[in-house]
Amino acid sequence: MEKIKITIAGPRGKMGQEAVKMVGDTVQFELVSVIDYKHEGKSLAAILPFVHTDIPIYANAKDAFQNTAPDVLIDLTTPEAGFHHTKAALEFGVRPVVGTTGFTNDQIEELKQLAKAKEIGCIIAPNFAIGAVLMMKFSTWAAKYFQDIEIIEMHHDQKLDAPSGTAVKTAEMISQVRTEKRQGHPNEKETIPGARGADRQGMRIHSVRLPGLIAHQQVMFGDSGQILTIRHDSTNRASFMSGVKVSVETVMKLDHLVYGLENILE
């Protein structure tokens, strides 16, 4: 069986380290290089104590792609770096699996057109936890019956984007089945700006950032005399790796960009 060769961008981050472990533990995967702006020229074993093989580090994505010829890029960096890495990967014929959130709609559309032109797969997933994907799917189902909805997402205090990509994706999915509605009292006023959260077609999205949190989201549905809450909690980052693994296997079979893990799960 020919192994899938992988480059990981962001190997020192908490998610990146889990990805390094997952690739190392998967017999059909092979880690051939990593992208890290701080440690160019070193071996990954020099900066991660659990790595015992000679994996080269590159600061520049294009150098990594040219010199190690990966099949797949796993990007777990920042929105700015992730966009440039993903674009470079597609230009080099490398299939991206991107867990970085915060891309604009214009950026996603540009990447979609590039993947289409190159006829290679690309997966961008706001959340790789399969339980989180089910939470979004269940919420879309519930939204057919409940019109008043509030999304509360909670993440660690080092997260850069708010609302989270998962919350935005959940709202987008719900919007496909829910008629736009202004919620709350028609004359309500925020005595402190932002108190009611972000407004997405009348739905409200609230972002909580605290140390000690990992990734959590609840979608609350209200109707006369009842409340329905659908909630998912990731208590450690290993929860995301099953989705990353499925995405790497799936992206090899695609010829276009897919946004959202829910679109590749049976």
C-alpha cells in the first residue's frame, strides 16, 4: 500500500502536535515535512520530544512542497498564514486539509476556484470533531421546528477569531432552513453595545473566551413553554483527530473544494 505523504503547517501548536502524533500512529500516512516559521533548517525531533525521526522543517511552504513532494497539507495555523499555505498548496498540486478558521467568503471562493481549475481536492473544516459536526446537523433539523435560536460558543482565550468558524457554519446551515426573524422584544435596546451578541438573520451568536476552555458550543431553541439545547464539548484536542484522518483519506479522492466536514460524512 502506497502511503499518503503529508506536510503539517503549525506543528508546535496544541492542535499541530496532536496531528503529528496522529500521522505517526497511522500506518498509511507518512510525515515528510513541516512548516514552522521559527525553526527552519532544524529537524522536528529537535523541537518535539516525542518525535524520533528526521523530519525537515521549512519556513516557506513552497520550499516544503518542492523539496518533499507531499500529497496532502494539513494546516492548523492562523487565518492569514493558512490562506497563503492553502493557496500555495493548490498551486503546487498538494491537497489541503485545513482546520484554520477565519477565512473570508472571498478567500474561500478564491480557493474554490483554484481547486476547480487544478481539479484537486481541498477540505476546509471549521471543526474536525465528529460530535461537533453532528451537533450542527441536529441543530439544522431542530431549526425546522424552532424559529428562535441563540448560539453560544466557548473557546480558550488564545483563539483569534470570534465568532468561531463552527458557530458561523452552524448559523449558515440553520439559515438554509429557517426564515429570517428578528428575535426578542421589538423595542429592546443594548445598554452596553454587544450585549445581545452578533446578529445573523435575527439569530444571536455569543462568544465566550476563557482559559481552561477547549472548544464548546450550545445551540438553544426556544418556543412557548419549552427550551431545547443541543451541546457539544471537546475536552481535549485529540477529539479533532478522527476528523482530520477521515479528511486526509477523503481529500485524495476529491477534485473540488469542500467546506465543512458534514459534507464528507455518510
